[in-house]
Amino acid sequence: MGGLRELAAPFVAVGPSGVAVRDRLKHLTAEDEHVLRLVGDHLGTLASRDLKARCAVGLDHDAGGWAARKRAVTGVSSSRWAGSITKATHDQWALARRGQLAHIQSLEAGVRMIAHRLSLPVGEKGGKHAPGGYASRREWHAKARRLHMLTDRLQAVRADWEAGVVRVVRGGTRLLTARHHLDAAQLTEEQWRTSWQAERRFRQADGESGKRFGNETIRVTPDGEVSLKLPTPLAYLANALHGRYVLTARVRFAHRGEQWADRIHANRAVAYRIHEDTTCGRWYLTASWTNPPVQTVPLDAVRAGGLVGVDTNADHLAAWRLDAHGNPVGAPRRFAYDLSGTAAHRDAQVRHALIRLLHWARRHHLALAVEDLDFTREKHGRRKKFRKLISGMPVARLRARLVSMAAQLGIPVVAVDPAYTSKWGAQHWQKPLTSKKRKPTRHDAAAVAIGRRALGHPVRRRTAPPPHDRSDRAGHRTVQAPPGVPGREGPRPRVPGPRTRSVRAGRGAKAGDQDTQHRSGRPAEHQSWQQDPLPLSI
């Protein structure tokens, strides 16, 4: 293993910590929509002010400042709306802070890679472990300018990180940028303004255990009735007792509806969010809650019955079933998907491929083994075709959906180090698994390598060179224990069995004596002779 990077140990992936389900609010009246927009505009304004106050404080935030902000919002809404707004502000600031750190790490990686390639002569080829220089002086000059730009950007982001300054846009940076490129976004100014206002409205409320149906601000009864607590300035719009407004729409969660019903019957916390889709003119209600932490299945228990190795590719999932000893069983399977078209079509294709894979694994009562992939753009240098290929692979979305859907079906998922799986799989497993009726691809062999690594077996096979005779002049096996392992060059163990004409290896007086063929090199007191027993055939 000299020259190869150290491989990370496989581990069982943890399932999702939360659940979110959505249903459409149908048959809303014009008055219902008007009230929802008024509530969203009022609370959105308060959320923008609170976010501005939180960003101004920066790193000096404490519990006292949070309480002061909540009291300021409570006077113009209610205590529960104020709690939801301040908590959403805190979560948004923390998310921006984590994104800022990730941006710093990405810039640092880009600066290191470009600086390394600029230090090499133009046209120098790269090796297996490091990229080479740039192809031409023109590319070298362009990358030198990009290095200065990334360095300046990195210094600015580091200064913001140290000062605790974050930049957050309520409504989304992408939609804000589209305002200056309406033709490219295929939007009119009125359409953009409608979408912008809808995204900046605030209509979400955190649940509270012990309260009626798990939420007092936005309440959903078991029969699907939706009502919300109106803010104090809008209390005159109430059509029910205690300043509440009841919508004419009814909801019914088809997906995980039983889990939702169990929670609200037990008065456990459920968070709700009301969202308007301006492109389709529809309203939706999203319910979410947190799952209790579940202890992960031990890795040894997952390996006991074998598993399914899965190789992720740009257009399909290659899977092969392996037994507990790492041997492929049956024929390889392929679950294809098409990533062309709209985002909704791509997402549906990924879901359909994953559900077919999970149903197949559940029929055989097997776990799944996948690669813990993490692609970076600058890592692949001038390999533009390969960079385009990996950029189109939905790695993060596929991994998140796989873990979530597998947890719902009770299927463990083992994540392994992706190093050398494709290379060693094709080198050691593609040809031995090929027959007249079965021709596995490189991706099928990679699935075998992934499964063996998850089972704790080596990927490379123990193949021996063709022997010249019974001696060891052909050399050791190409893949075997390293020199430091005890017993590597020791004698064979004693094998019990019936006596024959010749004494088996490890049975005679010379067993374990490596110097019996070189008597001249041993002292006389250590040289002994013993009569072997007569064979039974005499």
C-alpha cells in the first residue's frame, strides 16, 4: 500500500433527524387569500427588522439581546409569533455563518490548487496523485489573474468572518439577481415583484408540546381544519373566537399521515408553514417535526448477512449483491435515471431509481453500501469532460434521499471511502466475473469493490503467479500480508488426518525447522536425527 492514501473506515450512516410533509390548500376563497397575504406582509416586515438587528449585533449576541428583540416583536404581533420570528432569525444567521465558513474553505482549496499548478512548468503532465501544469501560456496567464482575484476575495471573506459580519437576503440572492436580468429569467417586472413579495412574507410557526394539537399559532385539527392566530394589529379580521381565522380549505397528508395524526392526537410539537406558489397560483401547507434519536445498528450486525454494493454514476446506479464473505451473488442490477429536463423531472427520476433499489434490497433483507463522495472542481485539472460529468451527478441530493428513504424502510446504509474503488474493481473483479452469459461493466465491478470494503474485506484479490515447480522461485503472491505481520514466513500448521505413504507438511520431525536443509549453518548440539515411523503399506 506504499504511495496510497490512508483509507477511512466504513460507518453506518445516520438517518434523518426530521420529517416534512406537504399538502395543498384547495378551495381557498378570495378573502382567505387576502388575509394570508396581509398576515404574511405584516410578519415579513417584522422578520426583516429583526434580522437586521441580529446582523448588526454580530458576535456580541447573547440571551439578553435575544429576549429584548422578542419583547420588541411581541408588542406588534403576539408572544408566539415573536418566538417563531426570533428563532427563524437566529437559524438564518447561523446558516449564513456556516455557509461563510464553507465559502472560506472552498476559496482556500482553490487558491492552493491554482498556486501549485502555476508553480509548475507550462505543459508538464500530472501524475496519479497531483495535477500537472497548465497547457499553454494563455491558460497560465488567465489562471494567474484568477489567483489574484480569489486571494482578494478570500481576504475579504476572512475579515467578515473575524468581525462576525454575514450577508443575508430575505427572499433569496438568486431572485434578487434576477431583477437585473429579467429577460434571461423570462420574467416581467410585475411577475418578479409578485414572486419577490411572496418569498419575503412570513407565515411559519414552531410547534410546542403539550399545547392543543401541538401548535397554538397555526393549528390543524385531525379532520384537516386549518386556523391561525392573527397578530394584534390584524385581530379585526378574525372569524372565530380568541382572535383566530379559520380557512375554508381542508388538508389531508397522504404521505406519513398516520405519523402526523399520532403526533397531534398526543399533543406533540408540529411546526407548520404556509407557502404561496405564484407561478401556479397555489397555496401549500408544510408540516414538520423532529424524530427522536435512534441508536445506529452496529456495523458487525449489518455485515452479518451480506449487503448490496452500489456504485453511483451519471445515469444509473450499479448494484451487486454480496454475501458475508464478500463473494458476488447472482447477476448485477442496474437502476437507470435520466437527469435531463426540469428540476422536478430530475428529482422524480432520482426518487424512482432509489425506490426500486430499496425495494430490491428489502426483498433480500440486505443493507446497502455506498461511497461517501465529495467532488471538488479544481481537483481534476484540465479534464473538462470528466469535470462536466461529475458536476451533473446529483451526489448530495441522491445521498440525502437514499439515507432518508432507507431509514423509512428500516434498511441500514454503510458509507465507505471512495478511493480506488473503480480502479481496483475493474482491475481485480471485472475479468474474473466475466463469462459467456455475463459481461459486467466497470461500474458493476466497482459495486463489488464498494461492497467488499463495507464488509471489511480487501478489494484486491490474492492472486499468485504461475508456478515453475513446487519451489518458491516464482515469488510470493502479488497481494499478501506485509513483511511485518507475524507468521508471514512461518511453517504451515499441523493438519490432522489419516497417515499415508508420505508425511504431510507439518507432521514430521523437521516441521518448523527452517534450517534443516542447511545443516552446515547450525551448531552440532542442535542437529538431531529421529527415525520416521514406517508407512502402513509395508
